Amino acid sequence: MQKYLKIVAVVLLLLSFVATEPAWNVSRVSLASPANAFKVTRNTLDHLQREGFTKSLTAMFTPLLDKIYLNRTDFLDALPIFLAPTQREILLRYASTEQIKIQADEFSSDLNENEAVFRGNVKGFIPRENIELTTAKLRLVAGADSSFEKLIGEGGVQVKQWDREARSDFAIYTQIGLEKRTADADSSDTKKIRTPQQTLQLQGNVLLKAAQGTVRSDTVLLDLLLQHATLEGQDTSKEGRIRVEANLSELVTNRGKSDSESKTLQAGDENQPNSKPRKVILLASRAELDNIKHQAMFEGDVEMERSPDKLYIHAGKITLRLNESQELQSIQAEQNVCFEQPGRVARADRASFDEISQTILLEGKAEVQSGKFHLQGTTINLYLDVNKGVAQGANKAPIQMTILGAQSPSIFTCR
């Protein structure tokens, strides 16, 4: 399952286009055209690789990371190598701090309210991040002292970046005190430190789409500083829950293109063109994705189905834990867990799927029906491979086994 279930990697990949540096800063949105500065970030290096730059070439620009060059000449002089004209122009595009470009049928502003409104076929473009934004109405609001900034898209919002796309009825970007502020030293007010915030909220018919899969939800709240996402479904129905559909074969293919030849060989038949497409569909009422902790939690009538090996899990809560390479380490299922594999069905209060040992631990009123055998116990260890049967550890818990007749019907099912 480690090679199959990289759901968190897929979901975070779908969400990652918004996890850029503060591109929507209202102070950058201006009808004026000041001279552009240049700054290379990690995002810049990622974009260059998408444009065809090799890893070894982009690595040569790491000494320039996060340094600001006030003009084109200084930036080009700082380059460690000579670039061909085409490569130079690509680098300039993704390193430029050029402001967001916005065009619309109608524009109005209120200086007293520090607000600008764009209406009718609104299109925005951030060259350095290759982000395109379209909506019917876009409102920009800023605090009088620049303490907060907000961008609100209404009437259908679409954001594109490379092969990734996000759609929703509304979008609200909020930025509060990214630079911590304090009260004046001579002020009688209690000294306070503002907690920085940077969030993006998508509301209504949210769709996140990429070659690696899709995510559907009613709302998505992204904390860009904490690298945390919260997804909420509309209701508990199959249509109203969050739906994550991950094309794992596509993820493996794309990753294989950037891996070394040795890693490609180690992947074995996983990269063979004749292998069956590997997909995972996951339904839940709510989800929390934490990129820093490398885990994703889904809750509320959770269903997870994987093909082509036909593993199905149903539980009240499922938590996926990964390592720093976004490879699955374990699946923790809780609350009335039931799972099915070809030739086996099991249920328990809790189930732990360990990707390292390739085993399953069932705890609390555990019950397994495999072929003509019916197992019951407080703790049951199984191999992920159905053909290997039971895998009891050193501290063996008692298991009651019943041999069923050849024509005995299923004692229970998960769906």
C-alpha cells in the first residue's frame, strides 16, 4: 500500500498552487507601473523546472535565494552562469516581482474606504507565479494602516496554475499583520503583538483539479502560514460529502520523470505502461490536512476505496500519516471500522494498517471472516496480504475460530 496510497501528497499537490509567497498583497495591486525588482524563491526554482530547466541548472541559482535585486542589470550581473536568451527571459519572468495585472470591464475606487472594485470579466495575472484568476467581481480592501488586506472574488472564481485549477462560487484571501507590529513605546495602551495571518477561503461548489486527481468540497480554508487546510462538506449525503479522487498512477508517472534512473528501476513494475490504473476515492464530511505534520485526518462517515486491488474501508474517522517524502507510513481507522478485501471482510473498534510491517492490527470486538474461517477476539493481527492469513505477535491474544460450511453466507458486510 505504500506505493498506492499517497493521498495526502495528491491533495496537497492540488492545493499547493495557492501556497505561494504573498502574491495577493493589495499594496502590489496598482494601476501604476513602477520599476520591477527581482527575487528568486523556491517557487521560482520549481517553475523553472516546469519550463524545462534541469535540476542541476536550477540548483546553480540557490545562492540567489530570497535576495532582492532592484533592477534587471544588477540581477543579471549576479547570475552565476551565462544563460541563452530564451532561458534568460524565462528566468526574468519568474524572478520578477511585477505586480498583479488586472483587467475588467468596469473599475471604481473609494480612497476613503481604501477599497477598489473590479466588475465584469475580471482577469488577473501574476506572472512570477504563472497564476491566472478570472471572476465576475473582484473587491480589494486594505486597512488604513495596512494592518490587514483582503481580496474578495464573487460570482464564480477560477484560478489556474500550470496543470492545476481551482473553482468556487466565492473566494476570500485575507492577510493580517504579516510583519508583527507593536504599540508605540510611549502609548498608555497595553503593548500587544499582532499574530500574523494569511488565509484563503473558497466557498460553494469548490473543485480542485489536476492530472493527479480532483477534490470536491463545499468549503476549503487554507492557512498558508501554517500549511494547513480544512475541508467541509455540505451535508452527510454521498453527494454532499467531500470527495477526493486520486489518480495514483499519474502521480507515480510524474514523480518518475524527476527521479534518478536508479529510483526508476527500483520502482519495478509500478512504472510499466501496461499496469492497471491505480486510483483511490475517499468520501468524508470533514477533513484536516497538515503539511508540516505530514498527516491528513478525515471524519464523518468516511469511505475509502482503492483499485485495482479492491480495498474498501469504512469508519467514523481515518487518519493517514506520511514521512517527509510524502510516502504513506500508516492508516489509523477508528469508530465502527469495517474493511473488505477480495476473500476477506473484517470489523473492529479500531484498525491500524502498518505500511512498514505490512500488517493490520484490529482492536476491540475484532471479527474477521476469511473464506470458511470466522475469527473473533479483542485483538487480531493480520497480514495485508490476504493469502498469508493471521499474524499473531509475541503477546498472543486469545482468538476464537469457527469453521463455516462451504455454502455459508457472509456473516456481515461493510456496505
